[in-house]
Amino acid sequence: MANSKKIAVLFSGKGSNFAHIVNTLHHKGFEVVVALTNNPNAEGIKVAKEASIPLEVIDSKAYVSREAFDAVVVERLEQHNPDLTVLAGFMRILTHVFTDQIKSINLHPSLLPRHKGLKAIEKSYEDEYTYGGVSVHYVSSELDGGEVILQREIAKEGLNFEAYDEKVRSVEKEALVEAIRIVLKLNYNSSS
């Protein structure tokens, strides 16, 4: 597919957001050219294999520093030349070695700038606001600090934590796919 936009997806766990990207975008104007994980036991590896997507497994525990790990990730990604790299449940804080060279977006399960970092769904559920939600943002060297592309609000009223968590996980998949389309359409329009 000559005109399709090339995406790299980074994940660390189940790969449910990665699977959603594959099901909604792959071979539909977009091509996932590589999937990369830092976890040799990630369930998402199966998603890549089933979809015949090239897979890079780079065990982050094998590197002495974040920068050394990021340098290898950058090198592997550049071999596939993606138009955009998507962090879909990639549980690593990336350094400037990555962020200065790779155009990427990240999904975060809160309305940034609220609740950066870990346990964002729990913190969002327990805060004083009546709405929580999800954000998709550009990745910068500041944790969850890059420019926000889009946000989706979720009303918390009447939801126990399990119901709220489930709703966040369902909304985040759609938000991520929409953000990919927005970012790559902007790129496409500006480069044509």
C-alpha cells in the first residue's frame, strides 16, 4: 500500500490498544510497520504475530540506563521509518534520546495535566472533579507533559471504580485511533 501512513506501536502488556489499532487502522489507509515491546512476556506479542506485523522485543532490563535502552529503540524504529510512533500502554519513561528523534504520541488515562504518571485511573476516580477521562498527547521528555491532541471526558457520577475503569479503557481505544488519524492527516496535508 504505497500511500498508506506507516505507524510503529510500542506496548508493554496485554496489547489491547495495539490490537484495536490493528483491527481499525491496519491495511485501511495505515500500515503498522513494526510493533515494539520492552517486555519479553507481553501478551501483545501474540497480537503482532497473529497480524504478521514485524516485532521487536527489546528487554529494558538488559540495559544499564534509560538512555542506552532508548538509543536501541530509536535505532530499531528508524529501520522501519514510521510516519508516527504510538505509545499504547508502553510502561517506560522515555528520555530525550528518544523524544528528540522520534515523533510520537501517547495515550494517558486522565484529563492531563491532572494525574500524570502511574495509577492515573485510580487518582482520577478519587479526585474532587465530576469528570475524569483520557488524553492523547505528543510525547516530550517531560512525563505526560507534551501538547495534548485530544481529550475525552467521562462522567463519574453513578459509577463504581470498576465501571469507571471499564469506561476509560473503552473510550481510550477510540480516542487513540482518532488522534492517530488527526496527527497523520495533519502531516499528510502539510506535506502535500
